[in-house]
Amino acid sequence: MTLHRRTFLGLSAAVAAAASTGWKFGSAFAQDASPEATGDPMTAYGPVQGNSAYNLAFMQVFPSNAFWQLLKEGVESRAAEDGVTVDVIALPDAAGVADQVSQMEDAVTKGYDGIIMGTIDAAGIVQGVEAANKAGIPVIAVDTAPAGGELVSLIQTDNVAASRQQGEYIAKLIDGKGKVLNLQGDMANQTAQARNQGLHEALDAYPDITVIDQSAHWVQQEGFTITENILTSDPDIAAIAGANDPPILGALQALVAAGRDDVVLVGFDAIPDVVQAIIDGTVNGTMAQFPKVMGTVGIDLMVRHLNGEEVPAKVDSGALLVTKDNAAEFQAENS
């Protein structure tokens, strides 16, 4: 199967949009080469040896989430290849932005050579980024951009474009009409805002589609509770979109409990449980991100920056629509 531009949202000109990624494409997911995309994102910037034994910090959010676990794997694996050390500083799932600011400030005090940061709150974390800036410690953000402070680089999915594709797929499945429950992420988060924007750009173009926005804060249980309530207030709901996958699993639980199998479900992240549900026919689709690309490229760019090289300000790590047509192959490539 060849995936064309509409299906695969490729990387920036500096990085290729094909080949293996860590959530691997493998041969089945290779994209036709385009003039601006001709290589492998996992080797576009490395492995690269540091000029000295750099000591880095990785600020991990949502450590129980499969996406962030895979991103961490990318960070740790590439750090070993690049000959640098990395301390994983995980933010407990129940913690908030004040806790992450405290972690950042502690990392600054410890004098790491560089910080690779997952962001829990775009506005709230600015204080921590600025503390690193003031201390001369470079910061690279993965997945989500902070609202301020200076970054060496940002590595993330084009969330607006990917969510727009998610919305277009939902509209196709419900024939352009009906109510769609939008299980948003934490709307203080830049990623959540971008995914909400993209979904609305797609669905708001259909006059017969009504979007119901409710934030599930990335959490499965909230997805369950919101869906349970919506089945009472709007029993004619046609589809549910998730800004990430765990709330879609919660929504599926609520639908099964209610004896409903007529609601379209499309998530975002392609965690293994949701991809399996697509294979089983209980979920319709999800947007795959490539967290190992984010972690791998984040390490390589930090090492290159510390070596004195110029690095791109932004890298798009790619996205892929996973459906019944490609879910089994995708799962096999990434198990």
C-alpha cells in the first residue's frame, strides 16, 4: 500500500517523510518520495556523537500514557547511541504545572547541559523555560510548544493538519450529518488547542454537522463519564472524536454498557489498545503520531546544538490515519 500526501502528513524539508520511524512504517507504510522529503526521519540528524559526555534531562509528562512511554524509549535509545546521558524526570500523572515548573527549576539548579521537555501547560511552564534560558541551558520541546521562552527547536506533529484529517474522516463516515462529540484535551495545552482547531476546521464546513465540545483532559475515565452523560442528553449522537486515545477507550466502554454500536469512534495517537480495537471493529480509526521520532530527533538536535551546529527551529514528526484497512499491518510493525 502506498500512502499519498493526503494520508500521510510528512516531515519538514529537512526531514524525510518515509521509512521506519519507531512507530515504524516499514515497507507497507513507505511514502512516495516528494521533492522536499527524501530520507529517513530516524537517521536525518543522527546518530551523532557529542563533543563531550553531555548530561541531559528529559521532562516526561503523563508517564503512564503509552505515547509518552514510547517517546521516552526514543529519548533513552538515542542517548545511548549518541554517547550522552539522560535523566528522565517524570511528572506524576496527577501533578500539575506548578510541579513541572518546580522540576524545571530543580533541573536548572543541577546544571544539566540541555533539557528536552514535554509540556503539561503551555502558558504555565513559561516560567520554567525562562529559568533555563537565564541559566544558559538550551531547551528543546517535544510534542507541545510552551507559550513563551526561547527554544532551540520544537519537534511535534502538525496537529492542526492531522486533526483536520481526523475530522474529514469522521464526516465521511457519518455522511456529512449528525452530532459529533468532541472529547477535547486539556485546553490549557497548545496541542489540545491545535487539535481542537483542526477538527473544527473540518467539521464546521458541514452545515448538517453539530459539534459538541467537552474536555476529557486526556483521561479515559472522563471520556467514559462524558459519553455516558451525552447518551442521555443527546442520544442521537453520531460520532465521537478524541483529542487522544484513552478517552476514546472510555467512550467505547460507555457505549458498550449502553448497548450502542452505532456511534463512530475516531481517536488520536494510535496507542496499541485502540489500534487493536480498530482491528476488532469496535473503533473506526485513529491518527498515529510517531513519538519515537520525537524523542530520537530531540536528542540528536540537542547534541548537535551543544556541538555548536545550527539546527532547525521546528521539525514535523508526521502523522498517519490508521483505519481497518491498515490497522493490522500497523500493529504488526509496531508491536
